[in-house]
Amino acid sequence: MAGLEALQSVQYVTVKGKRFAILSANDWEALIEWLETLEDIQVAKKGF
């Protein structure tokens, strides 16, 4: 699953007036991997 798909799978809950985003562990890991890839691309572009 791509990072954008993981973001689209977020569910929200409100507990005691606070809103929380809920992701499955697999979606969370996909999101982290996607963000790390974006960071790597940014670093590589700065090197050229």
C-alpha cells in the first residue's frame, strides 16, 4: 500500500473531546516507508 492510500484509510475517533486518527499497523508502516522514501529523494536531489 502506498503512503497516500494509507492516509486515505485513516479512521477518526473522538474521546473526551480529543480527536484521534486510527491506522492499522500495516498502514502505519507503509506511511513511514513512503515518508522515508520522500526524504531520501529530497536528499538525493540536494546532492546534484
